[in-house]
Amino acid sequence: MLKMPEFMEITPNNYSTKLEEVYNFYKYRIAHAGLKFMTGDIVCRKEPLFDNKDECFWHLITKDSNILPNGKIIPKNRNEIDFRRIERLKWCPFLIDNHMNKDIFCWEKLHKTSHGKQKRIYLWDKENSYVVVLAEDFRNTKKYQLITAYPTDKEHTFNKFDKEKDCCLDPRKH
């Protein structure tokens, strides 16, 4: 079992004073840290900037869109901070750095985007219920774009990933 880094200490009460510290962690330990997946460099989306911070940063710390029971999607609100994502932000580069570890499940599958189909890579720590999602960069197949990272402890997400890990190809093995 992997020994994950400690949580970042952040709460709604100290969020406004800690946001720059969290963003600096993102810049120096994720966006500009030289992270690699296999032989490819990890890149982070900068645009569009929001509050003078990278798009990728906001994607890592804000809540996903909600899907209502009727199937209607409520779009992501960049102001809806997910403190559970921020607490675990140190886990994102840790999983990428340790992507060859046997305790990390890894698989790839095609994902439909506005630019066409794109290969997405999932790095999942089942034990700690956390996933990092990468994508092959459309412009450079030797780079991987960091899409997002989040806890996977919701039952439907956990069960979905538990099935996918067994039926999809592991890119580390070919």
C-alpha cells in the first residue's frame, strides 16, 4: 500500500489566506515540476485564466458538474471550491511520480471531446480512492495533459473504476 502525502490543511475559514500557498504548490510541484508519465512530459492547461490562475489549477480544486437525476447537467462553477480536492492536491504529483507502482491501477480509454476522440489515461489508487486523469496531447503525442484529479469514494464512481481497471488496457504494459 502506498503511503500518501499528508493532507493540505485548508478549510472554508482559512481558504482566502491559503489560496496563494495552494496555487504556489500547484505551480512548483505540478505545472512546472517536470512531471513525467512513462517517457512523456506532463503539461497543464493555462487558458483561460480565471482570477489570474491557470485553468488546470481551477479544474483540480473545484467541483465537477453535477448530473441531476433527470440527466440535466449543471455546469461547473469556478467559485465552487471542493475542499476535499484541495486537501488531497499533494496526492496528484505523488501518483504521477509513482505511476509504475504495482498499487496504482492504470488504464486507458477513448474519450469524446470537441476536438475528436482522445486517449485518456487513469492512474487510480484504489486503496485511498483517488484518481489522476491524463490525456494524450492532441498536438504532441510525447506529452500528456493533466486533465484533473479527485477523490473516488462515491460508490458509483468507485464501482465504475473498479470495473474499468480490469477491462481496459494498461499503457504501462505495451
